[in-house]
Amino acid sequence: MVVQQTGVGMAIPTLIVWAQSYLPFEHRGRGMGAWTACFFFGQFVSPILIGAVRLHAGSMQGAFIAAGVFGLATALVVNLTLASRRASPPSLSEV
């Protein structure tokens, strides 16, 4: 737990700085509010979703495996989508 909490303690400020760097200075307060709301909503919903998936998976371990597989599949789809957008030539309306 010490290693995990140390990693989270370093990752959260890094994620916040990374997210805020894309926003103009005058919108960073609103961006921080949106980031915080999404972060804590995820913490709130996570036990509810894992509990629901556990009923179908049969065990808590199965629920976390299902969540991991879903996360990997989502990451793969997002990466393939972004790669195809980068590879396609611009259309006439974009030029």
C-alpha cells in the first residue's frame, strides 16, 4: 500500500498539471473543477459498478479481471481510432 499510495501521490499532481496545460489561464479554475468532479465521481461509482459486475462474474477477482479487460479493450479502440485519424489525408473541407 505504501508503494501504491506513493505512486498515486506523484501521479495525481502530474495528471492535473497535464490536463491544465491544455487550457487557457482564464479557464483553468473551471477545468480544475471539471477534473475534480470527474475524478471523485469515478471513485463514487467504482464500488457500485464492481459490485454489480461481481454478481455476474462470480467473484471479486472476476469482477476486477472483467474491468481490466474492458479497460484494455477501450484503450485499444481509442488508440486505433486516433491512429486512423492521423493516417487519413485531410479532406477538401479541411484544406
